[in-house]
Amino acid sequence: MDIEIDLTKSVDENAGNYFNLAKKAKKKLAGAKEAVEMSKKKLEKLQQEEDKFMEREIKKLEKKERKKEWYEKFHWFISSEDFLCIGGKDATSNEIVIKKHTDKDDLVFHTDMAGSPFFVIKNGQEATEITIEETAQAVGVYSKAWKLGHTTADVFYVKPEQVSKEAQSGEYMSKGSFMVRGKTTYLHPKLEYAIGLLNDEIIGGPVTAIKKKTKNFVKVISGKMKKSSLAKKIRSKLKGGDLDDIIKFLPAGGAEIKK
């Protein structure tokens, strides 16, 4: 390092100049170090955001790649006893559930209220009261009783041969409607449902059915929150899950998280 001496100035003055230059250099060095640290933090933050973005994109791709089961187009859940339970979402799917997906060993559920879903327990005649009560709860939750703010519903079940499209003389059976004949068994389930997260997948159904499969779940009851707002709140509590999947399991009409 070369040092220049100004011969017109004294030794102290020259020393003072270099002292001032050293102070400026030190400040610049401190500023440079601070800028480097800030750049490192920004870079780390960008890296974290990139990692989160990639994780979300990978999950989206995995979701698209996952082959959906045939019953996922309906209301559905797997009971505590591992019975598949499916229900119609509207008149058309009610028609499909009964006509195409109901076999002689199943059980059929419905309510006396117009616009309610038909639910079917596959191989339901082998099920116990546990699955039967869970299915009754699902029917009640997706019925008009939920929209009306009821806390319970009257749900009945019959065997498949008791359900027919044959109307009484002079009557007409509209799409999604069926005639039920013979003895019916009624249940009065509590109207509450559960939404849970299992292996990064959203599942929904009667509380006892979901509780058996995951500890990470919330209960919902009839309320005033819109589906979209409630879905965001549920995802926050579950710390994961797809909003669209949560919305699919929520009943029509307002709802809220049960405290």
C-alpha cells in the first residue's frame, strides 16, 4: 500500500487526513456489510417463497394425477365400520344413486322433506346401528332441515325393494323422486358434521366417522357464514387442505364451526 504525504502540511495534518479517510472507509465497509446481510435475508425470503410455491404446485399436480373414485361425484363418506355411503347432490344424482348404484344388499335413506338427498349404504344390511346412525346424520345435514336451522331431522331408511319409480294412479314421479312403500324405520340424528385432514387430503362426514380416521378435524353446525368464508377458516384451523375440497363437503346454506 502506497502512502502519499502532502509536504505542504505538517505530520499531524497528514495523519489527520488519513485518519478521516480511514473513518470513511470503515463506514463504507460497515454499510457494505449491512447491505450484504440485507441481501442475504432477502435471498433467503425469496428462497422460502419459491419453496412454498413449488410445494403448492407439486400438491396441485399430485391432486390432478390422483385418480378420483367413481363415488366422489356424489355426497360420500366412509363409515366408522368402513362401509361406503353415497348420496345424491340434486335430483339428477338422486336418480343415478338409486337407479345405478343401489343393490339388493344395500340400505336406502331419505327424509319426508322435499329436496332431501337419497343416501345408500353399500352392503348396508350387514352394517350395525353405528353406520346406520352415521348415514342418517349425513342425510339430515344435506337435507332442507340444515338450511332451516334445525338441530335435528327425521330420517328414515328402507330396503332397496321398497323404493320404486312406480307412482300411484294419477300421480307423476318427477326426476330424483321415488315412491317408498312398506315399513320405514325412523331416526332423529343431531345436525352436525365434521371436516378433517387425513394425509393432506380433506375428508368430510358424520363426526364419529371422521373422528375415527383423524384427530385433525373440526365440527360444523348450521349458521350464517358463507361456504367460501367458512372454508378459509376451516383450512386455517386444520393447517392445510384444498379450499374447493372443503367446500364440497359443506352442506348448502349457512354454517359455522362448533366451539
